[in-house]
Amino acid sequence: MDLQLTNKVIIVTGGAKGIGEGIVKLLATEGAIPVIVGRSGEDNIKVVKNIEANGGKAAQVVAELTKPEECERAVNEILNKFGRIEGLVNNAGVNDGVGLESGNYDDFMASLHKNVVHYYLMAHFALPALKESKGAILNITSKTADTGQGNTSAYAAANGGRNALTREWAVELLKYGIRVNAVVVAECWTPLYENWINTLPDPIAKRHEIQAKIPLGNRMTTVEEIANMAAFLLSERSSHTTGQLIYVDGGYVHLDRALANA
């Protein structure tokens, strides 16, 4: 299927690693021009060079997204370079473990800036260009908004906000023909996930325990599977889809866990 993404300029925040990197690489394969926005120029450039070495196009902007002025500067740099924006993927964030008992005001607010405030800011600053292109916005969110996790109040709140903003923006931007959707991630195997699981006493046993609870295939979601859905939702092939929270999770959130071992 031709996703009709050729030469479309699509911002991907946090696009140098993990799920973001997977989305960037797939978009480039589909002929789009993904623009990574992230804090590490070294990491950003590494991904861009890899894409270019394989015949694709990509670009990058170094920005600290927790700073509002950096969000605005990043969008302006992209517009100065390309003159247009056809898509925005809000992806950057981290499960930073700011809980209710263990947290405090400063940590909670800092976590919201890391995980949801820049979603709003990037969309706000990119909106004039997205109006012109009738582009699409995609928010990457987490199961923690639905299931809870424990000791991660700020991250769960941020993801609840991401989901709510997805629906709110879909309504507000109907009149401009801008579609807004979200991909909800549960247990997806990324380098960051691997780093976390390797801090546990028995990483292999823990991974098997988690996978046993995932109904479809008793395995974790791959980065590529998230990227495939992201590319589809950014494309005109999903032209009548907006305001949707789409769970790419092997049934983890909604199916009966008893099915996992059936």
C-alpha cells in the first residue's frame, strides 16, 4: 500500500531512540522527510546519517523540549529549512517514577514538562503550518493512563493528559481538516525497556512473566509494529480517522488476562 507520504515533512520528537527512532526510520522508508527533535545532537545525527546512507531523507534539530522557548525555536528552524510541516509525532518522554508517597511538587511538575507540556507546545507552535497543509498529529501515549502502574503518578497523569488532548484537539481542529490520533503503547521492547529489565535480579524470568500476560502471542510489541500504525495514521490512507486512541499492545490492556495462558 502506498501511504502517499513522499516528501512530507513530519516532526518526530524523541526520534533518535526507541519507538521514535522506529517511526523515523519507517517514515523515511515510505519517502517522507522525518525531522528528529531531541536534546542530543550526536544521537539525532547518527539516525539521520543512517537514513541517508540507505537512500532516504531526514533532518534534525537539537532542542530541550522541557523549555517552551526551545519548542518554538525547533518549529521555526524546521519551517525556515523546509517551509512546511505536514505532520507532528509527539513521542518524547520518560517514565520517571514520580510517585505519590515518594514524590514532591517540584518533581511532579518537572515530570509533566517532560511528558505532556511539550506535547501541547509543539502542537501549538506547529499549528499554523499544519493548517496550511491539513496535516496530522499523532500522540504516542502509554497504558499507564488506563491501568495504573504504581509509583508513577506524574507519568500516569501525563498520559491521561495526552489521551485527553488527543480527543480535544481532534474536536478543535475538525474545521481545519487536521486529524489527531494516538497510539497507546503497553509492553514494547525498546533499548530503554531492556535497560530497565536488566536492573532486576532475574531479567529473563521477569521478561517471561510479563510476556505471559500479553494475550496475542505471549510476546512484547515490537517497535516496528508501533511504527507501522503511526505511519498509517499520519497518512491519507487513514483519511477518515480522528480522535482515536489505538492500542497496539497484543490485547494487553483490554482482553481478559486469563486468555494469555489459554
